Amino acid sequence: MEVRIISREEVPDEKKDQEEKNRQENLTPWQLANMEYLKQKALENGEPEVEQETSDVPTDTPSTSEPADESIEESEKTVPEPIEPEEEVELEESSNGPKNGSFLDRLPNIRHERNRRLVRRSSILIGLFSIPALLLLYYISPLGKLGGVSVKGNERISAEIIKNELNFTVGDNLWSQYFDRKDHVKNLKKQELQIENAEVSIDGFNHFEVKVKEYPEVAYLESDGKYSPVISNGKIIPIEVEKSNGELPILESFTGSKRILKVLEGYNKLSEEVKQGISQIKYAPTTENKELLEIFMNDGNKVLVSINDLGGKMNYYPQIAKEMNDKQIKGVVDMEAGIYSYPYTENTDEKSTTEESTQNSTDQSGTPVGND
């Protein structure tokens, strides 16, 4: 039996059209769109139209052609590689748009980015102009002016006096007065010697709070029956107060703060028993001793001692006073050179006897006797 091989060109046109129609009916919409794109691309580039070859998809209708013809046609056909529908097709970049995707598809993102940048720049400009405006409004508003001054920590100086000396002006600019607060405090300390320090802080929105620290009173200076307080830095407050209740020593005839500080330094070294027994401390210098003190005791005795020896020798006074009380003697305890005592009224023999008796009793008790 003679077998005739029929080429593709010899297939009747009607059969070819039927096959083409069958192929197109079995193509997916994505394949049809791809064919149209390739045809359009070929026309734009001036190339002859290329027919996309696709794999034959079997149909339900059986072919009426002969088996030999079908085998010849299948041998002549080239099977193209399958195109995955999920694979993203990379489009060539044209002169009018980006390579990946359409420019119109990216337009919403560009608009969003532009709007975001515009909002950010607008916020910066609004902030730059808003800050000076707010500061100006605050400066001219009542919150920018001093509304009042309160004083805390004062005990001996009234709050009104402190406010007047600070010289803050209610209703004037708050911050200009706050930045000059050190000058105000300096003026307060100059006018009020008893003020050790003062701190000014802002209380609330537009009020000042002044915390005052005063020098403690450590003694009273007596002059012509009047008393003035002496503070811990040795300065004498030029005011008149009532007589002390006995808790603080009374000084007499002192003029300089340096000598007062030396006396107070020695006084603070004494025991509480001796402090409570002191009634008054008088500065009584002589030609031989410029630092001599006369200390008047509450028990009626008088002590002579130098300022430098006040903190040491005066601690022996309770023992000497006890011996004098046993003998019912009121007199002078001389600690200027050694330590001995004698009555206020006496002749020379009685004074010598008292000195000898006092020295012997002092030696037995262990109290140092003689010159330092």
C-alpha cells in the first residue's frame, strides 16, 4: 500500500481555517490577550505578523480526517512551551511609561507621596510661626506678669518687711524680675542683717515663693539697760528687745564682731551646767591683758578669765563654787593666771589664807593650779 506524505501547504484552506478556529476557541483569555499584544507589537516595529503557535487542545468532537493525515500533521507541528498564567509578564519600557506596570497605575502612589510631603512641610512652617505667636500672647497676657509674692521660713522678721526689701513689683513682667532675683536677694540681705539667705522660686503660673533662712540668735548685747540680739555670725542687730529669759548669754561692752565670735566660740565649748550658771559676760580689758573678761554668775560669784581660756578653765568652776559655798564665801574666782578665789571684802591676811585654802583643795581634786 502506497503511503503519500502530504505537506502542510497541501492541506486544504478550509481545513486550516477550521483548525485555527478550533485553536482559538480552546485558548484562555490570557492567551488571546497575549496574541493581540504580539500582533500589535509586530505592527509597531514594522515586522511581519507572527502567528503564535499554541498546543493543540483535544476537543470533544472527534476529527473526521484520516488517521494518516492526523499523524502527519502532528509530526509537522511544533509544540510551544506552556505559558504559566500566574507568571508576571515583564513589559518592555517604552518612551511614554515605566518598564514595570503602567504610569497610570503608579499615579495614586505618587499623589499620596506628594500629599504627605506637603503636609509635613506645612506642619513645619505652621510650627515655626506658631511658637513666636504663642510666646507673644503669653508675654502680653496676665500669666506673663507677676501676680503675687509669698514668704516662708521667717521667724523674727515679718513677711511684709521681707517683701518690701525684695522690691518685687506685682503686675510687672514675671521673667525679667525672676532673672534679676539675685540682685533683689542681695538687697534684702544688705538691709536685713538677720537674713542669712533667701531663695526665690516660681509658684504656680505667675507667683513667687521666697524661702528665707535667718541667722540664729546666740546672745544679747546689753547697753544702758537695753538689749540687742547678737546673731551667729557675730553681728549685732541694731534693735531693742526685751531682756533674755536666761537661755542666751548677755554680753556687755563689746563693740567688734570679731571679739564676740571668739567669746561665743569658747562659750559653746562649756558644759550645759556652766552655761546655765552664767548671767552676764563683760569685756573688761586692762593694760596687762587686753582679752580679759568678767563673768558674772547666777550664784553671786564673779570669774576673771581671758577670752582664749574661756572654753577650758571655766569648766572647773562648778568644783570651785561648791567649795566656796561650803565655806559660805561669795567672791572672785581668778582664772587669769592660775585658778584661785577670794571673797569680795577681806584684808590681806584673810585673802592669803583663802588663796592657800583654795589652792590646796584644788590640788587634791586634780584641778590644775598655777600659770598655764
